[in-house]
Amino acid sequence: MASKVPNFEIWPDPDLFPYLTFNLRSPDDNGAMGKLLVRQAIEYGLDKVAAVKAIGGPDVATVSSTVIPPGNVGYVNYNLYPDNNGQGNIGMCKSDLAKAGYPHGLSLTYVYPNDSSDTRIFTAIQASLAPCGVTLNGKPEPGSEWIVFLGNAPENNKAGAWDMGQVIWFPDWFGNNGRTVVQALFAGPDCVINTVNYGCYDNPTVNSLITKAENAPSLTAAGSYWHQADEQIMSDAAMVPVMTQNIAVYSSSRVKGIASDGQTYRTAIFNPNIGAPDITALWLAGS
């Protein structure tokens, strides 16, 4: 970026990459994860700007505050937990922990993938929560085992197994896609092996809004219901949105992309539907 390489482009990608999930059934520290004020303390205290810096800065990632990422139906830009523009509100974090019965803080087991990028994000999050009394004990897992471990949440709710998890999510399609974000990650009451509702969250209001959204007569109506579900999930502090990551594409200088409107780009065009450059919309310039 600094050298302005012409065949390098950063493309937006409407993802949750990463977000934090809570093991709502964990018995650790007197069932801390099942307490709303504890989860809200973490919502306030986390320094998302530090996490973004750990992954490369604001050119490649944007701080998030909602369940539904930008670029998806139902997205509205709001923040229920004012946090100093993403840098964390330590005062509110400490206050909520004290109200929840943890005036001296608490200790939690935090599962994350052990690759270098996710480790840097974890380290930034761990450091940002320490000043308000939240100690995160890292539990790094290989990529092949991390998501399986979290997907076994109904069985992994034993003491010392896990309290928080660092996970990612990409919508499977675009348009009216709340079924692949809100419904997939937060619908109850079933929480079975291989779930992606990792925390086993279940709220009747959210379940009702999901049904209404899936049966809505128009895109506008569906978007309204998805957003209402988003607000309820955030009110329950069932997850912590951290950031939306963009996708950096570096191509050969001969590779050019062409958009549907005929505009030519310096690199192949990234297609979020397939998570890769769109090979149907590129051409090769002469050598």
C-alpha cells in the first residue's frame, strides 16, 4: 500500500471476522458467562481498535458493533455499548463487573485458532480487558480442531473447558440473507452437536423475529425484522462483534478485472460469494 503497487487492491467483505462468543452454560467462576452484566462489561471494555491494529490497521479491517455486518440486509449502524470510538470503556467495564459481584475481577478460558493472525488478535484483546479485571487464559487450538471443539458446545460446557471463543462467520449468500447470519448463529432452542450457535443462546423474542423475517412479504419488512433481532441479541450481549476484515488481492500485473458496468480494475475482482477472485470477470493484458 505504501509503495502504491498498481496491481494490489483491497476489497470490502461483509463478514464477522472475528467476533467473540460466550459459553452461556459454563459453570466457571460461579457461572460468570451466564450473567448479563459480566457479558456487558466485556462489551464495554474490549479495545477493538487495538485488535484492528493487530491485524494490519483500518485499511484492512473496520471496527464492528452489530450482529449483522455492513453490506447485508438488516444492517443498521448503531452501538449499544458506547466504547470511546472502539477503544474500550474501562470505567463501565469495571462498574458492571462490580454490580455482577466481581469487584476484584474474574478469570476466563478463551479459545482461539493458533495461527499467527488470530494469535495477534487474541493478544490485543487479552491486553485490553486486563485493566478492568478480566483475565483471559488463552487456549489455542489448531484450525482443524478449534471449530469442532466449539461446535461441540453442548458437551463442552464443563468446568475449565471454555468460557469465550474467537470465531469468524461469512454469509453464505447476499440479499435477504438473515437466515445465514442471525438464524444460523442465534436461533434456539435446539443446541446440538456441530452447532454454530456456539454459546447455546435461546431467546423467544429473537426466535419469533427470525420466523417473521423468513416469512416477510418484502425485503424491507424482512430487513426490519432482522435488525430487531440484531438489537435483541446485542441487548442480551450474546456475542461481541469485533471487526469486519477486508480482503487484500495481489495479482500479476497482467491480470485485470472487469466489473458488470464495464469498469476495468487493476487486479482480479474479489467476489465475496465465493470468497475468491471472480475468474469469470478477468482478462490478461499483453506481456
